[in-house]
Amino acid sequence: MDNAEVVEILNQLIVTNRDSAEGYRTAADAVENPDYRQFFEEYADQRTQFVSELSQLVSEYGGAPEAEGNLASTFQRAWMNIKAALTDGDHAIMDECDRSDEAALALYAEILPKALPEPVKSTVRRQLVDVRISHDRVHAINGALANR
């Protein structure tokens, strides 16, 4: 895989994580439960850190990191649904976070098997684990809220 392809893949992840950080911040501002607010803020910070790590890799492979999210992206549309769910309470917000993390997981899972250089693959693998952990937590809370 040449450097341009690596940069393109990394920039897809940058856009996804930037949109995810924005969505989690939106969710943190909107939820009523202070515990949910805290972990949404933690996940927003985590995804911002992912953007930083991925941006560093893009630079190392001779590219320019994406400066902002892609408003046409699937992830941005999903996170924008959070804004629509704001009036529907914590469960609706959690549901949108759950769906958006599923989309991020799918992208990471699609990228991981590619013939990426080892430093990139290692970062993608570690971030995938962290995204899976956050998704599992959000999914469990979402399920509990649905059963109320």
C-alpha cells in the first residue's frame, strides 16, 4: 500500500473521530444524568485524542490531516440525529450514540484487515478496542434505558 492510500484511510478515521467527538460533546450537553454526561465528555476527549494520533500518522506518511469533518458523511448525519433526539430524553440520545458507534466500529473493522504499515495498524487496532469498549458501555446503558 502506498503512502497516499495510507493517508486516505487515516483521514477517513480522522473525519469519523472528529464527528464522533462532536457528537459526544453534543450528547454531554444534552443528557440529564450527570454520570452519562461525564462519560460522554470522556469519550469526546478520547476521540479528540484519536484525531491527534491519526493526524500525526498522516503527517508522518506525507499527507495533510483533514481539517474538519465531512458534513455529507454517514457519521455526521448520525451524530446530527442526536440533536434531533435532544427533546426525547436520555434514552433517545443514548440510542443515537449507540448507532453512531456501531458505524464507527464497522469502519474500523473494514480498515483493520488492509495491508497497512505496522505503526498504523497498531494504532488502528488499539483505537478499535477503545471504540468497542465505549460502544459496549453505551449499548448496555441504552438497553437498560429501553427496558424502563
